[in-house]
Amino acid sequence: MNTLPSLYGYVMAWLRSRAIPQREVARGSEVPLSTVTKIAQDVIANPSVPTIQKLYDYFRGRGLAGGKDERSCAGHYTPGSSEDAA
């Protein structure tokens, strides 16, 4: 199973949910704000794997730390769903 679409889908679901301000995401993930903004707006169509990994790790930590289940935090995204195939 290729995990990149799952990581990317998870990150995009979080960014699209706007649950956390992009400035906070950038600060917490150590990804430049301009990069976070461009990814969220689909200006960067193919972000690097290390960048997506940093964002994934940040959101994953936030989801677990907040005590919420991933689906409620990430806009009802479920790893392995049809969104992964896109």
C-alpha cells in the first residue's frame, strides 16, 4: 500500500477544515507559512514528501493531544477511503 496519498489526504483534510490557523500550523510544524498557504490553496500541487511528513506529524499530534478522533479533526477524512484514490 502506498502511504503517500493517505498522508497527503490527511494533511489536506486538516488544512481545508481550517480548524487551526495556518500561522499556528507553520510555527508548530516548522514548515514556512508561505508553503503551508500554497499547499492549502493547491498552488503547490506536488509538495515534497518531507514537507507533507512534517505537516502530518504536526496534525497527528494535535489530533491525539486534543482527544478527538481523527475523523472529526480532519473533516471526516478516513484513511483508506475513496479520497486516497484521488
